[in-house]
Amino acid sequence: MPAKGKHRRPKSNSITRGFVAAGTGGAAIALPLLGATGAHAAAPAAPQQAVTAAVSAVEAAPAAAAPQKTAPRTYTVVAGDYLSKIAKNKNVKGGWQKLYKDNRQVIGEDPSLILPGMKLTLGAKSSAAPAKAAPAERKADDSRSESRASRSAAKAEAPAQAAPKTSGSGFTAPVDAGVTTPYRASGSSWSSGYHTGVDFSASSGTTVKAVGPGTVVSAGWSGAYGNEVVIQHTDGTYSQYAHLSSLSVSSGQSVSGGQQIGLSGSTGNSTGPHLHFEIRTSPNYGSDIDPLAYLRQHGVSI
């Protein structure tokens, strides 16, 4: 007969502690988990803190950066610059005309006058305020630039000869004076890179005449050109007379070749009394042609 013995019931193991990782979106948090090793033990639900932490981790993920608009290029004018030079060097589509159109608020009414320190926008409309250059400083800078161009032109030119009076064709020189600065003389004060007309050495008060018959299309103040007269001739070309001290005609008036239209002077941006004269294919700046060649074609010996 077997000996009597006590049957021991196995004790439940102590409650053990473990850890489980809960994560969302790449963020993981180690959470304490209470568990029982018995067959009938159930895992408790994850603490509320895990859910909150996981959501916070997702919200903290960096958002995709919004695409930024590329800022337009700018250029600061330096001594010796002119618009055509800048447009060429910086590959501005549309040339100096586009550069001037985009920066007209900065440059002002005359594209031939740009000053060191001006900030120009390249290839886009400028939103800058107009330049606040002091008139005296601007005029002094322009005077130096024009003086350099005049001196350079004087070296290349033969001594000035007085212009003759009316020819048999009805055309004449605008003044009885010699040429000082020729057509297409180079200089930094001209946006096109060259002188768009010719300058006659006319002292203040010299009679200025219409070079041929036509109709006055404008007569009055024109910014850097000072007092000017523009005449449309019967062949469709236009003549311009600038820096006048006084005007003798008005817009819409018909004139004949040799008729007085004003007196020479030094109004506008000018270094001294002279007549700036142009021949154009339109009334606007930038449509210039050789003025002396035009007069010679019409029988004027000059």
C-alpha cells in the first residue's frame, strides 16, 4: 500500500512585468505591460498615453516645404554702364528696350541717363521706387559723361565748318554753325551706347530753323532734352531740335524749310549752349538715322 503523501498544487507564478513597443509613423514608445504567466491570463489594453504620444509624433513630422518663387535677378549700375551694354552682358531678352521698359520707374523718362548705384531688375518688372538722385548730382554726373564723349569726338573730327543756308531743294541745315559731337559717338550717358544725333556749337540765342517743309508734331518741354521741337516732313521722316531756350512754333503748325522754329540754348540735361539735332523714322526715341547723310541726300552741303 503506497505511502500516503501530500499532493502539492502548483502555485501561480508571480506576476511578471514586460514591455511592449507601440508606434505610429516610425515613432516608437516602450510601454509597461502587466501580464500573467498562467494559461488564463489576459493582456491589458495599451495605456491611453501611448495613443496620445503616437499621434503627437505624427503631427510633429516635418511638412513638405512649399515651393518658393524664384526672386528676379537684379543688377547695380556702375560707372561706364549704359542700357544696351547691360542688356547684352546679362542676356536680357528684348534688349535695352525691354530693360528700360521694366525699370522705367527707376530710370525716369530718359533711357540715356542711368546713374551708378541704380538697382535694375533683369527680365522682370521692377517694383522699386523711383530713384531719388539729387538734381545737382545727376546733372554733374551727366555733364562729366557728356564732356568725355565730346572730347573724344572732337579728337576724331576735323575742325568744325559753318553750315550753309537753304539749298535749292528747300532743305537747309538747322543752324549756321559747325558740328561738335557727331552721330554715333560712343559714350556711357547714352542708353543705346552711341549719340543718336549730332550737336552743333550754337551759342545761346542762335536762330534754329526747320530743315525742310513739314508739320510740327510736338513743341515743348521734353525732360532731358529740355525744350524741343519735333517736325514730321513730307517724306515721312521726323526731325528733332533739342535744348532750345525758346520756341517759335506750336504743335500742329505747318512750317517751311528755313523757317525759324526757336532759339538754341542749354535747357534739360546739357553741359552748355548747343543744338542737339536728330533725324528719325518715327517721332520716338530710338528710331534715329544719320542726320548729316539725310541732309546731304536733300542737297545740303554739310
